[in-house]
Amino acid sequence: MGTDKKADFSDVSSTVSSTEQIVQKADFSDVTATVTSTEEIVGEQQYTVQKDDNLSTIAKRLLGDGNAWKKIYDANRDVLDNPDRIKPGQVLKIPPRQG
């Protein structure tokens, strides 16, 4: 048997340097959010139906567009069963005018 010497690595050292940057995690602890509805700011109007009114004439007068009658109807589904049957004296909610 020979006298094989084992490799001597006692004076070898190594270091590992990462190229990845250390980034602090974002801190959102002081962030607050608020939501304000424009509907609350603008508010909806109310309109009392007059003799000979229909949803189109009300929409034209108050919203500037006779075709907006459906918006009035949708806002009043709780009191209107049929858009063609409105009665004088009824109080309707008029949605805010769209700019």
C-alpha cells in the first residue's frame, strides 16, 4: 500500500456575495382611505308630478334629456309599477344630472 496523502484544504476559505438587493418591506401602517359618494354631495331632487306630466317631460325638464326617463323610473321602482302610469301628486326621486 502506498502512502497516499489526502488533500489538505485547511487554508481554503470561501465567501458568497449575493447580487440581490436587500429591500425593506413597504410600511402601510399610516395609510388611510376615505370614500365619499358624489351622490351624497349632489343629492337627489324630488319632484311632485303635475297634471299632464310623463316621465319623458320630467326628464327633459329636470335632467336636460327626455331619454333619461328610464333613470327616473329606475330610481322610483318602489312607487312605480309602470312608467306610463304616474299620477299627479306623486312625489318622485330625481337622480342627479349626469355631467
